Amino acid sequence: MHIVFFGDQHAESLGGAQVSMRLQRKYLERAGHTVTIVAPQMHSARGADAAGDPGYVDLPSIPITADREYSLTWPGRRTDRFLDRALTRRPPVDLVHVQADFWGAYIGHRFAHRHGIPAVHTMHNRVDVGIAAVTPLHKPVLGALNLWRRAALRGIGVQPRGVDGWAYLAGIAAGSRAVTAPSGHFARRLEQHGVFGSVDVIWNGIDDEVREQVLAALRQAQGPGTERKPGRPRFIWLGRMSPEKRLLPFLEAVVASDVDVDIEIVGGGVERRAAERIAARAVRPGIHFAGRIGYADVLARIAAADAVVQTSIGFETQGMTPFEAATLGTPTVVSDPDIAGELRGGLWAVPDVGADESRRIAALADTLRIATADIAAGRAPEPDPQVAADFRQSSRTAAMLEVYGRAIAG
């Protein structure tokens, strides 16, 4: 098959959905399929590095962040024409797989509808929670997004007239033959809110080969046996430095906990400077900002850590880092109860104390103290081995191919 992915952002940019698309492409191509990824052109150095890859169709775009990492392509007839011309240089398309929530979704569904190609849609984003985290004007913003959605997707499926986040997601899924979600808890919510009748749960995965390489290197570095050597506990936080990820509350909790640990912060974003200011107040914890690093290096650091810390609440549709950690044998401090439930073990769950941020920070600080003591005493919880097996990309690709087959069969 020739499968065309559509993303809101270039697959080489920072983000869990982008990592997932790159892995899906790798394993689909290994299975003999052709994959093209359509997304806005990236204006940073990494975009230039990827420009020669024939598997990417980079749409004309404008940068929308100061670091030029993220871009926007306006959906419309001009973009439609550009895309149609670009894809004439690739094999005939058998299936469209939309993995976007905004302009990429509009462009992808317009393409599928225009050419009569079946579409599968993977929902990656709780748009209502994400928008509420970054602006107090989230209701007017959602209203405007729904207007944009109805205009861009006019005539594609039944477009709901609602103005909330669920109506928005139902609208962008309306032209799909199948919808998937990267977690059971998000799939249930999509069904309960009428976004799609039956949502397939297919986790995002970890690269099987890189996982094995990372674990082999870790075993070699540790010497005989696979046990972690005692020492100062090492915690790692990974992600985009933006409000919905709750990096700043995490660092406030670290300062309040006064735990004697090493903490590594991996990623980048608009809150970097504010995070560094909070970290400077820490007395005992050693806090290091590693910036943005490559995929294999990320996995290696997760495997070498004593615990991953996941701090967003209610936003993640999966939350890849706790699952990557579980697959590498590393436990996680988990703030989101939905993610804690899906991991099924190998974690310290932060108590749910309601929406008051000061109480959340205090609860996280207490959990960090407990985790530090458990690690020092050699009683850290072990991740569920079934999660490790189910999270490998080879198994995720096999599951997605079944969905593709149903969608093509109609």
C-alpha cells in the first residue's frame, strides 16, 4: 500500500506525535509499504536537514513560534493544488492516515474526500484541555476553531454545530472510516462524547531495535547483572516546556521537597527561562537542563534513570514517556490518574487532591520524597512486563495494519 500521513507539524520537529509518525513510517516501510508524510515545512535547521527525504511532502508554511520549530499551512484551494501536484511524483495513494488536530487534519481530510480515498484518523490531542492551559480565552478560541473547522471541511461527513472541544474532534473525524486513540482512557472519552462510534485503542510505540541497543549498552556499562547500582537517585523529566506539561509546578515541588537527588530536564519550549529561575532556588537537588536531544539518547537516559517524572494532568491522550520508561524497566512518578491506571504498575501515583495547584505541588513534593526513599532503600516498583511487550512498535504496526485493512474494505 501507499499510505499518506498528515500532521500538523513536520515529523522532524519536537513532539510525541512526530516521534510516533517517524516510527510508524519505519516499520510500515519495513513491512513493504510506501509511506509519505505531509506536513508544513519546518523553518529551523532540522527542517533543512530533512529536505532531501523523498518521503516528506513539505507544504508552504509560515513559522508560528519564536524558535521557528513549528509552522502553519493554511488549508484551502492553493494548498490543495500544491499537494495534488506533489503527490503525482509518488505512487497512487491507497489510504490517508490523518494524525493531526488542526490544519493538518483539514488538509488531509480534504485530500481524501477530493480523491475518494479511505481515511483513518488518529486522535492525539485533548484540544479543550490544551487550549485552556495556554489561554483564559479558551472558550472563544474553541468557538473560532469550530467555525474554521466547519468552513474548511464543508461537505465532508456530517459536521456538528457545537462549539466545544468534543464537537470539534467529532467534526475532524467525520470523514473517517476508522478512528484510533493512543490510550484506553482517551478512546472511552471519545466514544462517550460522540466523537466516533467505536474507537480502536493502539498505543504509540517504542522502536524495538533502539530499545534493545539501549538496554544492551546499559547492561554493559553496569557490568554483570542488570540491577541498578546504588547511588544518588536520578530523576528525569521529558517534554515540551509549556503550561499543560506542568514543568514549573514540578520544579516548585522539587524545591519544596528538598530531596537529595539529581534531576535532568530534557526538552525545550517557552518556559525554559522561567524553569531555570525556579531551579536556581533549589538547595540540595542537582538540576540539569539537557535541552533537546535525539531519540536514542532520550531512551538511553530514561533507561539509566531511577525514575521518570510525568506531571501533566488531564491533557495527555497517552503520555509516551511513562510507557517508554516501563518498556525500559524504569518506574515513573505519575501525576495523571488515567495514565497511572493504564500503566498497571511500576509507578508512584501522585494523590489526586483536586484542581488547586498549591495542593497539587505539595502532593507531588510528598511523592518525590517517597520515591527517593524507596529508590535509596532498593524497593522501587517494577514496571508491568506486559506493558513492555505491548508497547513495541512492531506490535503497534501490526495492529494498525488491521485497521487499515478494515478501512480499505469499507
